Amino acid sequence: LSLANISPAPPQYWEPGRRVEGAMANPHSCTDPDLQEPEELEKFYGTSIERGFTSSKAEEVLKRDGPNELEKPPKPTLLMLFIMQLTGFVIILLLCAAVASIVVNGTGPKKDDILSYTTGKAIFIIVLINAGIAAWTEHKAGDALEALSQMTQASIYVLRDGSEVKVDVPNVVRGDVVILGTGDVVPADMRLIEADDVKVSEMALTGEPDDVAKTSKLKFKKPGEPEKLTPENMVFSGCSVTNGKGKGIVCETGMSTRIGRIAQLIAGEDGGKQKTKCGCLPDTSASATPLQQNLEKLGGRIGMIAIVVCVVI
């Protein structure tokens, strides 16, 4: 069935009761804000395009949704990361082999020969060096989440009570009308309602080095047209405005933004709660890459084969 043979469906706008689905669902989030007219968003969030929120309404929404900032899970210490490196199946097998080698040589006829313990000592040293390097690398990689949380500026201009006021970025809420200018860092995911030659750097989200032109116009996807990673009438938290000026309605804040979802993937969390293993060690298996998962499985299989061979022999 070709898309060319299907007549385009009528534009879908927000309807009362229609909500975002999935892990990031929020009863106060609008579905597909890029497909909504500014007036629809104004009605949905109970705000005013011309005057913005009242101070009391903004405080009410802030209490309901929480501050506009990324959650920072407790960062494991370097010692904790080092211990975690020693809990892998293959590493445990190597440690057992080192202990077995030392015990066998320590109870054998050559127990007084220092060189007979070389194999066990070598395995211990290699395992500890490997664990130290891996722990240090993961410790430095953990700074990525901190870098994401710093991809914003301290304050931004928003409309409150009909006037442009400067507010702290953590106090920006859904429904706020934000004023953007060249050099500003977008404080939250926003649907543009005014755009005067606005260009945004979206390298943090897409890796695209070129600035992306933005518009406030409503554009629908044509049949057969590839879907864009970022809609033309949306700007996203952490992206910097490189040209022009504009105005937009905040649609998502904090961990509900796209940059917040990236932060959640980096943190390897489930539902905002960090998993643990062995009772106290943080479980980072959710953030493991496919290569790491496959290597762990391969190491386990090799270890099991080695155990079987030793038993048979």
C-alpha cells in the first residue's frame, strides 16, 4: 500500500481528554504542541499570549509541576565504581582462578618457591588494574549528566501580569510565554508563537552542526515526506538561539523535556528511582550499551565452557 494512494488526513488538534502516552506521560502535557494553533495552546494551559500568567497562577503551576531543572541522582564515588567493576561474572571467575592457583601452589611441594605464585599474583594485578581504569573512565563519563544540567542560563524574560519580567530558569512553568533573543539558551521545550528570523543551534539534540531556521507557522507533514527530528515551530531546552528573536509558549519543563529524557537515559533510571544490586551497589545495566551487554553475555558463556572443561578434565 503506497502512501501516495492515501488521501491526507485532516489536521489533528488537541481535544479535551487527549493526553501524551508513554513513560513520560503527564496529565498537564499537551499532545503534539507543534500541531496546535497558539490559541489552542493558550486555552489548554489557561494562559494569555498577550499578558502571560499572573504571578499567583505561575506559583500554582510551579508547586504542581516542580522546578524546571534536571534531576541529579546521587553520583557513585570512585571507590563504589571500583567495587562495581569487580562484580562481573568473568571478573569473579578470574578472581576465583587466582585464589585457586595460590591455594594449590601454597599446599603443594613448591610452596616455598616464590615463583610458583606468579600466575595467581599476575591475575590479581591485571584484574585490579583493569577495574581501576574502568572505574576512572566511568567516573569521568558520569560528568555528562552534570554537563546537560548546565546547558542553560540563570534567568530568562517571560510575560507575567502583562509585563516582561526576568525570572530564574527553574521557576519557568508550563504555559509561560517566554521572550527569546539572540544569545539566549532556550529554558524549556516551547512552541513558537512569534519568530523573527529565528535560528537555533540543535547540536545538543541532533548533532547537526548547522543552525536550524525556525518559524511560528503551523506545518503538517505531507504524504511521503520524511519526518523531521525537530519540528520547525518548536525550540527545545538547552539549545541556543543564534539569530533573531521570538516568543513561545512553554510546553514541557524539567525531566519532561527532550534533554530531560536524554538525561534520564544517561542516568539509567526507571521511574525516577535508581535501581540497586547486591543491596547497595547502583545498577547501571539499564544504561549499558548493546556492545557492553553482548560482551557480558559472551564472557559468561566462555566462563561456563571453561568450568565445564575443567570439571571434565
